[in-house]
Amino acid sequence: MPTENQLSTKIDMNVPTAARMYDHYLGGKDNYTADRVACEELDKVVPSTRRLALNNRRFLQRAVRTLTQEYGIRQYLDHGSGLPTQDNVHQVAQRIDPGTHVVYVDNDPMVLVHGRALLQQDERTAVIHADMRDTDQILAHEDTRRLIDFSQPVAVLFNSVFHCIPDSDTDGPLAVVERVRERLVPGSIMLMCQLVSEDPEVRTFVTDFMAQATQGHWGRVREEKDVAEWFGGLEILEPGLVEVSTWRPDTEVAPRQLTHEWVEFGGIGVVR
């Protein structure tokens, strides 16, 4: 696994990244032709992807608002945070309590550049350049130590990111979850979701396409049962593990995922 010093700081406009493709689906401008072309090709097989990305973003915003308002969370560690867009984690949380601290983690150099520019004047929020699998490096980072007090509850976010890493006994999603969870005090939160499909042909196509498009910076599309395994030992908040547009919607007419060739599936668990 690359360390912070080994992670590339070069932005390659010709190789799509998951972060920039997600930015394009959200209507952002921090993406390149290669990212947009990859999205067009993906849409030919999984046409609901733009709606899926938008619903995932709304889920994150609802979840952060709920955790800050109802569960008193004032510390967030956001893995694979992606490019800054409207209503980022720190903005949602700090509208409720300006004293909330947020640390974003991403290995995409473009995220680092744009994130640090956005947060230059915000001493309560930081962006660090790290691989989400390198728990020790992330928790030991000077910005994490400055902003996050692990003797108090913290919300750790793995929002739509685990499909970016392959299965591994030491660095796969389950191993990462277990490493992080053992460092958290009771009352801490783990938010986790990822792209899943119950259709083996969809799983194979998207996994192979994204692995080729991103030159290997991809894991796989999984099944709901894989996601459920990560929540072992956690108290899962209502409504449980679900397609995320149905997680505590703001209204009965809130946008829903309309097609289900693949969906964003997950939820929130509490450390007890």
C-alpha cells in the first residue's frame, strides 16, 4: 500500500478517476474529457448512475445532519471524500454547530489541491492525502491528531468508497473496518455504503470496465450480503441497511432510485 510520500501528486487528465467521474455526475466542473467519456460508456449499461450519484450525495447530507442534530456528533473523519461540491460534510455539520471538526481523506491529488484551497481559512477542517486503507498513517497524521479526539465519539465515514478497493485479508473493506472500529470509543459512528448489484452480469461488467478505465484503481461491485458483513458487532440505526435513497428521506416525495441494475446500499452503525 502506498504511503503519503509515495502517493502520486500528479494529475493525469487522460486517466479517469472515480472522484472526477462522481464530480461529473453531480454536475461539477472539476473533471476532464476522459472522465466524461468513461461516464458515457458506463451509462450505456447502467443508465441510472447519475441518479444514483445524486441520491448518494443526498444520503450523506441527511446522515451528517441527523448525526450532528440527534446524536451529538461533533467530529467527522471522512474517507475517500472526493472533490468538494455543494454542502460538504463540514458545511452541513457546522451549520448546526460551528465548532464541529472534520478531516477529509483522499488519495486523489486533485482532491487535495481543491480541498485545501477551499479550506484555507477553516481551522476546524482539514484535507489529508492518504490511502483510505492506511489507518495508522491517517490516525497519526498531524491534522487528524489536531482535530480529532479519539477519547470522544467520532463519526467515521466510508461513503461510496469501498468499491474502489479490492478484497484482501489485510487491506480489503472488512479488514479496514475492523482496524478503524477497534480505535473507536462507544457512541462512535460508522457510516458505510457501496455500489452493489444482485445481477452477476452487471457486477462483472462494471468491475471490469472501471478497473480498465481507472488503470487498476478499483475493487469490485459487491452484493448486499458483503456490505452487511462490515456491520457485524455494530448497532445498526433505523431503518437498517437499505438502498440509500430510502434512508430517512426528508419527505415522502424525496427523490428515489428508480432503476435497480445497481444501487448504493448501506447504512449507519453505532459502536457499543
